[in-house]
Amino acid sequence: MEESLLHFIWRFQHFKSRALATIDGHKISVLDPGVRNIHAGPDFAQARIRISDIVWNGHVEIHIKTSDWNRHGHQRDEAYDNVILQVVWVNDENVMRKDGTMIPTLEVRSIVDDRIIKNYHDLLRPEDEVLCGRFLQSVKRITIYNMLDRALTERLKKKSDRIFREIALAGNDWEEIAWRMLCRNFGFKTNAEPFYELGRSLPVKILKKEAQNPLTIEALLFGQAGFLNDDQDDEYFLLLKKEYDFKKKKYRLEKRIEKHQWKFLRLRPPNFPTIRLAQLTALVAAHPNLFSFFIHWDQPKELLDGLATKQSGYWQKHYNFGLEARRPPGTLGKASRENILINTVAPLLFAYGMHKDDEDLKDKAVRLLTAVKAEQNHITRKWTAAGWQIRSAFDSQAVIELFTEYCGRKRCLQCTIGAEIIAKKP
């Protein structure tokens, strides 16, 4: 028996009989099993339990053995003085509160429904990555949809928490945080960190001042990225270098990325960081008020189309300085633009909605994900193989969170899909 399973059994009262009694024979009626406590202290709070003829309000503590009470030091902890019932798998000794009073104890090993334990162990078969995959077809659709909705919300809240921590370091400037998030996203997986450091080294307020000068923006980005340090006889390189040297002094720019930090290996030329920087230049020049662009829109297509900017003529013919392309690198592709909507715009919208306590903004973030095509990766493919249809980024983001935070950590007891499977009758 695992304590987490015992929590589940108590929470949903999965007993063979409702004729419960303490180990010393007092009748128990559970009026309310209480609320699961995720913080320090007893396992369930605000429980209401009738023992004999008296209704008690207080906490419930769950243990495998009664002796765990003393082993965990609860007999010396005042936080446990309001425990009205200890629920155990095995009663192996009598235990008392700090004040010396005996704790009513319910032993459950003889009254737990055997199918609960069997279903639990069947669900946690170690060879299955999506633990509920074999059972999905038998689970109610509404149960799955509700859990996916919950998982997506948890994912967006987690991303929002990261934004709040970061924005506190950025002077609570939402425009600046939108810029930094966009930079990190432009690096995708391979160059996310140098792109993010680039965003930190070049405040968005400087770019806004130069909004009418795309060449200056490009010079600032390539210069801070460390690509203008070399000596080259490429005419465009020299033009950007001259502009950067002037603007660097004007804006007193110091911190910058070293060229060696950028990764080119195993990237297709259209994904080279030089091309991404050129595309980022075009986007910032087209939308200098990034935060407003990401927040104020009516239809998701406006955003998707607005991200489809064209880089400068030089970068339509080159992959790197002095290196002409055999084929035009092309503009930012649809898949990349959708990635930005998923990983920059939606989290930013949701976080701003939390900041403003605005449910419409949070709903807008979810609506955006519903309108965007689903991602394809090793996690979404696992769910597809299990028979679940992933239609949109809402679904893909939800199953990624579900797999990462629940399946991968075997938290089936906290998942409504797992709970239904475990409680399922033959």
C-alpha cells in the first residue's frame, strides 16, 4: 500500500461498506472527508466526522501504520492537535496528541474495495509511457476534456509565474518582457539562450526610438549578437558595422553576446541565427509596439499574418555575411509563426490577464491556442498512438503538460482520467 493511494481512497471514500468504526468500536459517519492539504500539516483539513453521537470538525491524518504518527514527530507538533481522525492501513500501536489525548483511529485494510488496488497497479504498469493509454477508450470524453482543460490552465499559470518573476527584474515593463520573450522564442530550442541574452542586452525602448530605421535596428541586433566583431570586406557588413559603432556609443551599449555562443551545426541554412536575426529585425521594424501588437487583436489570423514580415534584401540572398545563398532563405515560415503564437503570445496574454484580473484576456489566450495548429513532437505522438486526436495547440499544450507533470511522474491519483480508471467497476 502507498500513502498516496490511501489519500485517494479516503478522499473518494472507496470502501466496501459505509459501516465504519474506530479501532475501539465507536461508529464513524463521514459527513465531509475534508480538503486535501498541499502545505505543511495534516493531510486533510476542514473535515466533518460524526464519531458515536458527536460531530467533530477538524483535520484528518493519513498513515500506512499508526506508529507513523510518532515516527513523523506529530506527537510533539501543535499543528496536529486538531486531528479528529487518523486513517491507517494497519493499526500497530495506540498514539496520542501532544496534550496526551488518544486519537480516534480508523483501520481500512479490511474494508477497501480490492478492485481499487488492482486497477491502480494495472494503471501504473512500468512499460507504458502514457499510463492511461490502454484505457482511454473506456474513459468518459467529458472526463478527458476536463482534465485537458485543467492541464492547459496549469501550464499557462506556470508560464505566467515565470513571466512574473522575470518582469520584476525588468522594471515591471510589459513591453520589455514581450521583447525578451520574443527573442527567446526566435532562438527556438537551439539558440534560445543567446537570443534571450541578446534581448536583455538591447532594451526595447532603444529599438522603438529607431523604429523608422530598419538598417539601424539590424545593425544593433547583429552588433550586440557579436556578428560585427570580425574584419570583412563585405560591403553590407561594413555598412552595419559603421552604424553599430556609432549607435553603440550613442546608447552606451556594453553587454553583448560573443559570436561563438551561436550554434550553426546541424541547422538548415534557413534556420541559421543570422537569418533569424534578420527576420527579427523585420518584425520589430514592422511592429515597434510589440506588447500592444500581441495583446490587441480581433482574430488570430491578424497575428499570424502580422508575423509574416520580409527581411532586408541582403538576407534574402545570403545566409551569412559574404556567403551567398543558392536558394533564397525565405521569410519566417508558418510553423515558426505558429510557434511564436503558442510560446510567446498566449503565455503573455494569460499572464497579463492574471495581472489585471481579467478573465477575458485569459480566455483570449485559450482561444488563440484553439485556433492554432497542434504541435508535432515525441509527446504528442505518444498520445496520438494511444488513440487520442490532437486537433489544435490547445490539445498539444495540454497533453504535453499532462504527460510531463502527471504521466511522467506517475501522478495518476491527482489526474481525473486516472481517478476514473482506478475507480472503474468491472
